[in-house]
Amino acid sequence: MSQKKRTSSQKSQAPSNRLSQVARNEAVDSDEEDVSLTEPSTSQVQQSLARLTVAQVDRKMAEVLQFILIKDQKKMPIKRADIVKHVLKEYKTIYSEILKRVDRTLGQVFGMKLVEIDTKNHTYVLINKLEPVELNITDMHTGSSKTGLLFVILAVIFMKGGIVKESIIWNMLKKLKVKCGEKHDDFGDVKKLITEEFVRQRYLEYARVPHTDPIEYEFRWGLRAEKELSKMKLLELVSEIVKNWCQLYAVGVFGGSCRNKTPAHGRPSGKKQNKQSLVPGVVLSDAFVFFTLCYPEYSCLSLRYILFL
Amino acid sequence: MPKDLTESHRRFLQEMMKCGIMDVSKCNSLYKKCCEIHKANYVPDKLDDFVNEINTPLQPMFMHIRCGMSEEDGQQYYALVNLADTEITRMATDYSDNELELFRKAMDFILDSDNGLASSTDILNLADTVQTKKMKKKDAEQVLQRLVQNKWLCEKNGEYSLSTRCIIEMEPYIRNVYQDSVCNICHNVAVQSQMCENPLCGIRMHFPCVARVFRGQPEPHCPACKDFWPHEIPELNISQSQLPAPSQPGPSNEKASRYGRPRR
């Protein structure tokens, strides 16, 4: 009985089956790029468009858009070849037209934009056109502590002039109780996270330093970070941290009330409630550590005792 | 002429996309906040209209922000769902084919059961029958954990049921395939419910609907056949003040046949 009911929806299941296959084949896609994909002329595009019904074109556009949104959930860059191969197929001549419409819809409805980060391989990322804003309503979804970590790393790289040796990042993270090779409660395998996942998502670049023995690596901002993060905003955040830090310093010098309340070792768990989290997962004391790494000349001050590090 | 979306609409939609599902009070706060941030005109109590404005351009994309009731607390929730078909398109990115198959089997098992629940043992046994690719019990346990984490299933005391998000998303499918699993009171699909013991009646009611209908009645009787209602009447949730919105009429019938009902 239900068998009969299910077959009627079988036809419409086809696109989604394709989509589920697609998501799993990410890794192998690039090898099968369609080399014959040359840019069709405008007249060819127009001819192809004329042969298709409005409904067909709209449907394709919707499928491409869903495909892009799904791929973006994992923050993986989207390759043009994948779109053509898995979604557009025989409609590939009108690729440019479809993409134009998709971009328009993304902007008008979702407030997002497709940005090409690699013009040679035609790879795109979805970036948010809306400014990041503290909403405080929706629950902190699991991605947010990773974002905090990423943010701290990006900030350090920025403050250090755009390139940072791997060892410096690990030293900094060690002070935040995030250790290389150790499994972290929130982040899991941190090394994998920052050298693989963040790199794959194009937030960071992890490159070998030439002529080093033993091999050393350095970190840079990735293409997605360049596009998504305003450096101005980052500077503003850093100056906020400094401002707050100065206030705490004043407390420390003129009335050490902070010191008496907390135990001598480790970070008291109640602390996160008092200190306003500037970035998810990053509490002020962490920010202080990051600050001293950027400005080591200040690290000799005994403020470390005040912030219990 | 559909109204053009503003930044406040887009912001709201982005948050919905991140959460997947949100209760009505949070939605209202979000709506207010979005209007404030983007200096749009905020009209209280017009959340439905606001959501409909977003739904209009979403429709060609087979997406929809739909309202539904939680079977646990009777609260209203908004969820972003796929209209494309009853297949779980959005899940496709996180779950492999055999994992999706397991979920499908678990969902059917739950819908087939009387009480809308499946024990972890039941589901692990189902893992053995997965055809796309063999699945070990250990892997199945992991999949179950992820399904709960991503709010597709909910777990209580080792028993699994469909989450509110799942029910809202799969509502057309459940209506189509399980035509009689409908609550007599609110006419929404009923996965976990109390059922009238009269074999000639057999109507179902959600737990929160039971609480509401029998509030203050020392001797509850079935609203359909008037037989004594033998089940324990759950406590009414304080915030359950209004009747949940009746569901939109689906393509299949709404009437639950009350007599000699063949359950699938």
C-alpha cells in the first residue's frame, strides 16, 4: 500500500539523490573536469535559452542555488565544473545566464554573494553581504567556538604583518590551553582543524617555508578570510581588547579586587559570565594573552597574575 | 506583485538557515531585532506576514519557512524546510547514502509503531538491514548521535522519536503515507499520541492536545465516541495558551477514518 504511494514521489527524488551523491564526491570531482567547457558566445546562449521553457530554466536555477547553499554549509569552495557536471548537465551552454540569475537571487533573497576566488579554476565562495552583528537570540551553534579560535589566529597573523611561523601560533594556543597533538574538548584534533579544515575552507593558508631543515611552515590569511573579513573591523576589535585590558590594568594597580576572588590555578569557570565575550569562545583573559604575543615588550608586566594565567 | 525583500528579511532568513528551527517567541525577538538593526518598520504581531513575505521568493527555490507544533510541549515552532520532495535534500550533505537509508528505516519504524518511539536496540537491528552499504552497529550508534545533534531525532531514556524539525519537514510525506496518523483535535500529523482504546473509534490526540482538551476534567471521555479515556492526562504547559494553528489542507485527505482503520 505504501509502496504504491512512494513510487509517485520517486520521480521527484532524482534531483536530491544526485545532490547527495555530489556532496560525497567532492574529493574526486576536480579530476574529471570537462575540458571542452569553453565560453559559449552570446548568441549561442540566447539560442539555447530560446529553446527552453521558462519553467525549465527556473528549475535549473533553483537546483544550482540549492547545490551552492548545500556546498556552502561545509564552507567548501564551489567549483564551476562541479555545478555543470552534477546539476546543469545538458544545460551547460546557458551556464553564464543561470549563474547571473543565481547571483541576483542570492543577493536579493539571502543577502549573500558569489565571489570567484580562483579565476583560473573558476572556484567560488559564498560570502555574506550583511555585516556581522551580535544578535544574542539564537543559541550558539556549534560552529561558533571554532570561529572564535579562527578569529584569534587571523588576528595574530594580521598583527604580525600577514605571515606567522607555525611555532608562534602553537605557543599562543598553548597559553590558551589549546595544545598541538592533544584532543581538545571543543575543537578535537586542533592541528587537523587549523592546518587542514581551515585551509580547505580557504580561511588560512598553510605553506612550507623553503630551505628550512627541519621543515617549517607558516600561516597566512586565506582567500575567503580576505573576502569575508574587513580588516578595519578586526582593528576595531583589537583596540577594544586593548581598551578593556587597560581598564583591568588600572584595577590591578589601584585595587587588586580581582585577584582575591579566584583560585591560584587555572581559569575559574565562573569567569566567563562576568567578562563579556567579544568573540564567541574568546574571553578577555585569552585576549590578553594574544595581546602580549603581539606586543611582547609588555609581557613582563605582572598583569599575568591579575588575569590568572 | 510580491514585495521586495529588505535587509531585515535577509537577516532573518540567514538566522533561520543557521538554526533550522526556532520557537515562536525567539522568532518574534529575532524579527524585532532584524527590523531594529536595519531600521525597518517593526509591526508587532505581524510575524506571520513577515515570514510570508520571505516565503514568496523562496518558493521557486523549493524552500519554505513553515510553522508547526512540537509534540512534546505544544509550542509553536518555525522551521526552514525543503519543498522539493519528501527526500531530505538538506541532510544529503552531511550523511552518506547508507546513513540516509538508516534514517529512513528508523523514521518508518517510528511511524509504524503504536507509540511513535523506537528503542536504540530496534534501530541498531535495522542497521543490519541497510542495503546500500553494510553498516556496523558501532557506526549506526554514531549516526544516531549525529541525527540527534542535528535535531532530526530526539532521544529520551534510550528511546528515539522524530524531532519537531523532522515532523515539520516530513509532514507532507507522513500525511501521504500514514493517512490516519492525525490528531483529532488540531488535525496536524501525530507521531507520538494517545489513542482511544475503543476499537471502533481509535482516534489519536497529541499529548499536549490531550492536556488542553481534558483540562480540569476529573473524568475525561473520548471526544469522538465518549468512552472513558483511560490514559494518564499530561500536565498542561503554562505557555500553552492558544490553540495551535490548524494545518493547511494537504493534497491528501484530512479526514481520519475512525472505524476499522487499517494502520500501515
